[in-house]
Amino acid sequence: MAWDFSTDPEFQEKLDWMAQFVRNEIWPLETLWGELDFDGLMSAIEPLRVEVKRQGLWAAHLDPELGGQGFGQVKLGLMHEILGTSPIAPFAFGNAAPDSGNSEILALAGTAEQQDRYLHPLLSGDLRSAFSMTEPHTAGSDPTLLETSAIKDGDEWVINGRKWFSTNGSIADFLIVMAVTDPDARSHQRASMFIVDADTPGVTIMRDVPTMEHPWESFGRYGNHAEIAYENVRVPAQALLGAQGAGFLIAQQRLYPGRIHHCMRWLGVAGRAFDMLCERALYREVHGGVLAKQQTIQNWIADSAAELQAARLMTLHAAWKMDTQGVLAARQEIATIKFYGARVLHDVIDRALQAHGSLGYSTDMPLEAMYRYARAARIYDGPDEVHRASVARQILHGYQAPADGVPSQHIPTRREAARQKFAELLEAATAND
């Protein structure tokens, strides 16, 4: 089956417009990131949102009946490559995480009442959301170990547990919470999803967790990673999102396309760093000439270009396979791009920062922030080691050990078989004579 990542001329015009719009209108606002509170920043970009909606590119990941475009993953991937160049761009285009992923969950599994109450206000920007799954005392790479519980009590569910890295948790209006509803069920059927209003009694925001990417807790005003206690939190039966026990299935429907979008955004970030590397090479004088004349810098540029191209083609192939064959058929490709794309992101930024020396290490350039952002890519959406193991297992399913224990390419064995075959052919030729 031929791979086809081409886009129609009309959509290419949209991509060209996006690239120019993000560079000219959004990049200049990045210096306000961290200086304004979230409401101030959103007010600053409101005119940009109006223009995005006029172009028909608002919340493009959703179906048309929900105000989106119904784009497939290849088109969405190409859009996210552009949006990834700026941390502000996703807010201007209505697909900032985690609201974008949560809107997909509500679109997929929400009842009409849930969509009216939460999804539509979320899309209009009147509400903010958080996805609350990861726990501090269980491995995030194995969500079957979740301990947070939800027990049915009459017409209500009672939720108890502790979560952290609930992005936006401290500023969210509602949270989508994963909790175990049937501890004795099969591992992937133990948990369910619930919509919990943030002001529900028993929901306590413990703190915003400072990270390498955002080491200052005050960044929580933009939506950092909150630690949250759920203590006897009572929600109505109607708060159940999707079927009971379907939490993992729904989460996977959210995470698989999300990983494609992550990887394309990483390409956008890495591509911007690559541009800075090449620019630096042409103007920085050192040892009697510009950096571009140094073989090490030439190697960095060539290696970065090759790695970016490889990661881009791999990611678009994963998106194409998901579009044409479905989520399950693309699992191996998606896992592969997750760990490979994270490595390329880090390595390209690292080279660009090194080429800029102390300037790159300073906050006068965006490279140091990119570098901190890149380190998280190897952990978010599952650590790279888990994805590598998953890819290896899927590949090995297509092989089998030889029954006699002799490798299929064992040269002495093949030589003996070749001699026997040659003897048979010779005997047949002699008989014909």
C-alpha cells in the first residue's frame, strides 16, 4: 500500500497561512509568557482567536458538528508541526492540552447532557479542564496499578485517592478523574472515568508541582501540574463518563492521536532550534572564521537535518496508518515515534544550545526553555523505555525460534543444504540426459 502524505492545494494554503500567522503574530507575544496572568494572556490573544475562527481552523481536531473540521491525523499532524513552534499558539487555535484531549473524550464518550454542560463551554473557552489519572505512589507507566477508588453509594459515587501531575488541576473548572470501580475485574477493566466539578467538597488542590520545565510554583497560574487529594468526594451517578470499566479504553482513544500531535509539535520546536543553529553558524566568528567552516558544526547541521527528516516521515507515516487502518493498526508506529521523536527533539536543541555557548544557556534566547521542555518528552505519555519494550514485543510477535535450535542463517547448515540441493539438481540433469 502506497504512502500518501500529500495535501490538497486548499489545505496547503491553510498551512502556509498558519506558518506566517504564528511567526508574525504569535512569536512576538512570547515575551509576555510568564509576565501576565492567564486571563491577561488570553485577553491579549483574543483577536488572534477571532482570526483563527474566521479561517476555519479553530478546534480542528473535532468533528464539524462540534465546531471542528474533522481533519484526519495527517492534516492535524501538519498543523501541530506549526503550532509546536510556540507555547502560545495552541491557545490561539483552540487545541491546547489538556483541554483538547479532554474535549475529544467528551465528544467520544459524553452524554448529550455532559456535552451541553462541559464540552461546549470548554470549546468556547468559558471553562478549563484537567485530566487526573497519574498518582504519586503508583507507576505512571502502568495505569492498571491505579489505587484511587470510586465506590457506588446509592445514586452517587464516592471517590477517594491522591493524584498528581494533573495538568491545569489548580485552575480547572472540572476534572476528568480515573478511578477504580471494580478492583476484581480484569486489569484493563478495573477503572472508569468521572467528571468532577473542581469545587466539589472533598477536592483539595495540594500544590502545583514545580518541575524542571517550570521550576517556579507561580507558573501554576497558567496551569501547571497539580497534586490533588480526593477525600470522600461525592458525585452523582450521571458523572460517570462512558461505560463503567471503560476508562482505559477511552484513555487510549485519547492518548494514541495525542502522541502523534506531541511528536509533530516536537518537530516544530526542534525545527525552530535548527534554524537558530544554522543562523548562528553563519554569523559567529571563531578562530579566524565563522562556525559554519568548522567540521563539527557541519556534522551537527547534517545530522540534525537527517534526524528531523526521519522523525517527520516516521510521524506522518504513523498518522497516515491511523487514518487509513485505524488506531490499533498504528500502535507500533506510534510507540516508535514517541521515543525516537523525543530523542531527536533533545539532540537538535542540545546542539543548537551548544553552538550558542553562554548566550544559548541564558534566557536571552528561547533555547534554554526548549531544552528543559525537551527533557520532559522522554517521560510524558509513558517513559521511552516502556515504548521501546512495546515496540520490541510487537516486532518479535512476527518471528519464531527455530524448532531445532539452529539459526535460520547458520552458514554451515545452509552450506550442507546447498550441497544436497546441488546434488539433487545434478542427479535430475543426468537422468534427463
